[in-house]
Amino acid sequence: MTIITKKFISRIVFCVSIIFFIIAQILIYKFRIAITNNNEIGKKIMQTQTNGKIEEKSKVIEKDIWQLQISKIELKANICEGTDEENLNKYIGHFEETQKEEGNIGLAAHNRGYENNYFERLKELREGDEIIYRHNELERKYEVIKNKIIKDTELEVLENTSENRLTLITCVENEPYYRRCVIAEEKI
């Protein structure tokens, strides 16, 4: 008859603990993958704190669309939050203080001298030209009502409005204190 010693029991408990730990890790891994693949929950849960900023770890969701399209000037480009240099080098920038879907939506982009000069041909737009704006599930058509030069201090063009409006702003060549401003209102 075998005598069960304390040493033998402790080894069995240790092995069972290791097996339980491995099974728990596998379940946690599968749960994280399921959460990440569930876009609505995954975006909120799977965030990490990095240098005081929250960065999403989940992949970009296909339904997350933020674009501007202007057929007349052969423009179709993605929009990004913010108008800092880094964003404008890759995207059309959204003025953070303006709206995203209702009211006045303010956008900016380079027009020359950079790899992406999305507003390079903005000066060609005339009254009546169509602009299509997409934000997630929203798609709205706008009609140009003004294409004018403003001073760089004329920020009232970015103030919110009761009607749905797009305000597109870019630099004016060799005029550092002026900006081209295209205003478009929603087509009814």
C-alpha cells in the first residue's frame, strides 16, 4: 500500500494549479479576441493608456468612414480629427471646435508644397458645384454658395450655424495672412 506524503500532495496541487492557470489564460485570450472583433464594445474596452493619451488597439472598423468627395476637382479623401501638421500631411483635417454631422463642419487641407495637397484645386469651385460629405452612416450632399478669400483672423466662418454647412479652408499662395474659404450648404 502506497503512503501518500505531504510532498506528493503538494506536487499534485502544483500541477493542477499550472493546468488551471493555462486554461484561464486561454479563456482570457479568446475573450479578448471576441471583444476586439465586436466593434462596438471592442473600441471602448480595448483601449490602453499611453503617455496620457488614449489610443485604440482595435482595428479600424470598415463602417467608420469620414470622407470628402468633390467630383469637379477629382477629390476623394479621408478626414481626420485635428488640423495639426501631422494630420494635414496625410488627411483633410477637421477643426475640432466645429460640428461633425449637424451645423457647420469646418475642414482644412494643404493646397501645395506637400505630399498630399487635397485642396490644391479648391479655387476652381464655383457656386452650384456639389460636395459629398460622409461621416460613418451619414452621407450628405452640399452645394457651393461662396468661394472667397478671407483674412486668417476671420474665424467667424467656423462658428456653428443652424443650417447644415461645410466650410473648407486652405492657404493662399504667397499670401500668409489670407485663406481661401469655400462655403457649401446642404442640398435640399
